[in-house]
Amino acid sequence: MPSTIVMTGASRGIGRVAAEHIVREAGEAHLVVAARGATGARLAAELGGNGRRVSHVAVDLGALDSVRSAADEIRTRLDSGDLPPLHGFVGNAGTQYTNALTAGPDGLESTFAVNVLANHLFLRLLEDRFRAPARIVITVSDTHFGDFRHNLGMVPGPVWQPPDVLARPGVFPKPAGTAAGRTAYSTSKLAAIYLVHEYARRLPAGIDAIGFNPGFVPGTDIARDAGPVSRFAMRRILPLLAGTPFATSRAAAGRYLADVVLGVTAAPTGSYVDRDRVTRSSEESYDRRREAELWATAERLIATYA
């Protein structure tokens, strides 16, 4: 049936692969890519050949006012009939910095703003436009486990603190260092899982929320702000691991993401999909008190824009 799927993080890496699968396999879907202006326009043009329905909205995910504007544009297009009913949202965009001091225009720590609050604001503004059956997929990360088996020791595990604290720059020890930036990343991914659990409890029946873990995917641009040695390793050396159980190729990870979005991978609401199967996330990721506290804080932080 005709439907709209909104997607962030479609311009590169696993998101680009997933977007290509979605437009090829969901023939009646209209894919709306949310990306920075010129990037979104170029991406829509590249994906939209052969009669495929692809358009874009401009957004800077690090600025909540920009997220609101993008969501308002989508709402207007849905209401006018320019877009078919909304049945999907893919929050695939993510960022990782080499410090925990970077702040966006709202004064919020940028990792938390992009990886947690941007998705939350998008979903809250679009919530009443979803039509069941609908599927919300948020890309998370197995770095939230914090152990060697899941991240080969490359990313420190999450260090949970009150969400009000996590939303501010400089919260982790030695905040100017790479380890602090990576800790902010793994902690933000734990937060994203907490919110997936809250969405599953709060959204109407038939609107499912799922956390998707692509595994370790070398060769993407997630480390684009790292130093030259780390960037070289991510692009040239670590991709060799893609043929082993320790890593996932970009092509495979993108395919897995598309399968979750399109419902090829069966997954109940609130679940955690590790590549192509439903499993449990870390024990730490099931904490009703933290989930409720994070929800309340996120609601307060986006209140001006919602």
C-alpha cells in the first residue's frame, strides 16, 4: 500500500545501503530522506531514478529548531496529501566525537543531542501522523554492552548519569579526550534503547518501536572526527574483519537494517534486533526507573520545540 517512510542517516554508510534496498523493494513507499540541504537534494536525486518516489527535507540534527522545522514540513506534506500516510520512521543518523565538550546551538552536548534528542523530537512531532501498522526503527549499538566481546575494546562502555547531566558538555572524566567522546557515544546508545522501551509502552497499538544493532561496521564515517591514524584504521585495516564474527560488512548491515524497516525481520515492539535476529540487549539496558527518568528529561528538553 502507498506509504511514507522518513529516514535520517541515509546519505552514507549502512544508511545509504539500506535506503537503496528500501526504494527498490518497497515499490509503493515514498522515502523522505532528512539530511542537510544540499546533501538531501543530491541523495533524493540519486535514489529517485526509475520512477522511485524519493524526496528530502533539510535538517541539522544537532539543532532542535531545525528538527522541528523538518518535522513541520513533513506534517504539512502529509496533511495536504503530497505524501501518502506515514507508516515508517528510521532514526539511523548518529555521531561520535573525539571529545565530550562539543555543544550545539541549544547548548546541549552534541552526541546526546543528535543520537537521542533529535529522534525523540522527530517522533513526538510526528506521533499523531503515524498510521498503523507502522514501524519505528532506531539504530543503536552493541557498544552499550561495554565489554570486549561486543566492541573489541575500542569503545569504553556507557557511564550512566542523570539525563540532565548527560545532556550537558564535559560530563565524563578528561572530557577533552577521545575516550570521553567515545563514552558519550556508548552512553547515548544506551539512552536510545531506554527510549525505545518507553515508545513501546506509550505508542498506540500497531505502531511498533525497535532498536536495531548493526554490529561493528568498519569502513563507515562514524569516526570521521577521529585522528588520522584512527580514520586510516577504520577505512583500510578494520574492514578486513568483516569476514569474521567480529564485524559486519557495510553491505550486510545495510541489508539487515532494511529488512527490519520493511518487516522482513519479524520483531515485536520494544525489541532489540542484533543484525538479523531478535535478542536481549545488555542487562543494564532494562531499567524502568532510568527509562522513566530519561523520558521526563527528554520531554522537558524538547518542550520549547514541541
